[in-house]
Amino acid sequence: MVTYRCRHCSTEIGMIPFASVKETIAELQRTDRRFLHETDEGTVEVRCICDQCEQSLREFPEYYTVEKWLQ
Ligand SMILES: [Zn+2]
């Protein structure tokens, strides 16, 4: 399974079955590998952003800057 998880608040956003995994990974590798994270269980986690965090980032962009510093 590929799990979509918010990289800001760790909320699980959703999962997609393995049938679409290859396409998804290929798609993501074209964009940004940093958001791909393989877990010990052999699943792939995609670090993305949930609606809630996206909204707060839009309202408080300085918070995003701070978090980037910490990484
Ligand atoms: Zn979030």
C-alpha cells in the first residue's frame, strides 16, 4: 500500500492499493523524491500536506519557513 501522510501533522490522508503504486512512485520520482519514504513493513509513505495544514500555511507562511529550517 501507499499511504499518504501529512508531513506537518502526521495525519493519514489516504491509501492507494499496490496496483497503482508503480505509477504513483514513477510520478513522484519525476517530481520530488524527498516526499517518498519507505517503511520497514515494505509500504511506501508519501509525505504530502493535508487540507488543514495547507490552509494554515496559506494563512501563516512564516510557520512553513520555520519548519523548513528545522529539517
Ligand atoms: Zn496536516
